[in-house]
Amino acid sequence: MNLRKKGGETPIADVRKVYKQIDPSVRKPFEEKGVLYVRNLNGGPFGFTWQEVYQKQDKTEMERFCKESETEYEWVDENKVRTKQLRPAIAKHPVTGELLWFNHATVLNVFAIEHKLQQMLLKFFKEKDLPNNTYYGDGTSISMDVIDELRKAYDSATISFPWEPGDVLMLDNMLVAHGRKPFSGERKIVVAMAKPVSWKDLDTPD
């Protein structure tokens, strides 16, 4: 049940359409290199601690989890860790075989943040120290123009609707990207997931 007074819609983007909307010249480096996700975990006003993210208090346990999930890690100081994950940008749907734009390269990139907050972050942090950022798989930066192109592709493939009490939404979590718009008032939406798929099990284009 949703008791929101205003907002709170769930935007839904068909990532098959997103893939097709992206100019092939923009898609190509992602297809060839993948996406590199970089996080800096040290708490503070702009991020989380590694204990919060990994739900562990022991560094050895956290490091073991990182190794098992193929996540690189580097202790910048006693309490700050930088993690890097190299993942494919494109996947094939396991049932239909359709190509999907299946990544978070856009939403986690610094250029996707509201401009004032973006400027604040870049003033406060060096690029390598940002709480979150994304790169091409070889570590090179993704330009603002490319992020704008990707956002336009998402916008062209997105629908949203206002939640009403009793609504039920069923999604194939690979076929659609989804999020939440800002809201005021109370909001309660219960979520259940089934048949999780690991990125290691996904078929990617040759």
C-alpha cells in the first residue's frame, strides 16, 4: 500500500529498447571493454562505510567476499577501502536471447548527478576518491556527452505510473531498469524477488 501524498512513481525502462536507442559508436567501447565500477567506502556525509555496504565487521571477511565476487580492493587507509568491479555492459536474455543494455554505467557516474551536487562532489573530492563513479572497462573516463546520450536513450524507453493502494507490479528484472521518483508523505511498497541470476551466469555477446 502506498500512502504518499505526492510523487513516488516507479519509472520503468525497457533495456532492449535502450540498447537499440544508443548510437552504435557510443555502444561499441562498452561492448568491447565493459564497465568498471569504482567505490570509495569511508563513510562521511556522501557515502557509506565498508561495514555498512558489506554487512561485516571483520576486514578478513570483507576481503574474502571481495575475492569470491571478483571485486578488487585497495585499503587507502585504516578505514577507507577502494573497490573496483569489472562487469559486462551488454547481456543476452537467458530465455529470449535478446540483447540488453544491462549495467549501471549511467546512474553511478558523476556526470549523471544533479549539477549543483556534482560540482560540490568534484570540489570536495578528487575524481579517484568519489564515493561512486563509472569508467570504461579499461579505466578510461566516460565523457559527459556519452552520459547525456545514455540518459536520452533511457528517457526514450521509460514509462512511469502513480502507485495506488492494492497495485501489484511484476517485472523481469533483466528486461527492465527501474527506480523511484522523489515523494512526500508516507510510502510502503513490499518487494519480493525470485530466481536470482548471477552476472557470472549471463551470456554476453562475442
